[in-house]
Amino acid sequence: MADKSYVGDIGTVIEIDIGEDISLASLVKFYVRKPGGTIVEWVGSVYDNNYIRYTTVEDDFDVAGEYAVNPYIEIGGWKGTGETVEFYIFNKYV
């Protein structure tokens, strides 16, 4: 991600290092809590064996404020959620 991201940005890459080899995962995604409490899911992909990567599309960053993201992985018979990562999305001209 860039140093600062803004409402309306498209193409921002979000990567979270899982710290384990997840190359055999059948599903990787992010559970995202947007400012105001709306919960959405962003389906990602495995990158460089240890990362979940997602590239934002229109309306992902539709409101300014703090976003909370939990990675989610299904691999073999295991399904689970990783630690929360938080970041801030700014209004333009800030």
C-alpha cells in the first residue's frame, strides 16, 4: 500500500504476511470492518507463498476512517482467522 490511501482509490495492493507457507490454501480472503461497522469480504490470492494479496476495486474505499482487516485461510482441514491489521483511509485533500 502507498504511504497514504484515500477515499475512492482503486488498485491499492493490500498484502498481509501470514508467516507460514499457505501456497496450498484453497481459500484466502480478508474480513474487513469499514468505518461505521459495515463488514465485507475481499477474496484475495496467495502471493510469494506466505502472503495474502488483494487489489482494491471501486467502492472498497468508499468512506474515510479506520479499516480493520482479518486474514482468513482454508488449508487442508484447517480453517481460521489471523490477527487484525488496521489502517486509515483519508478524505481527499487531507
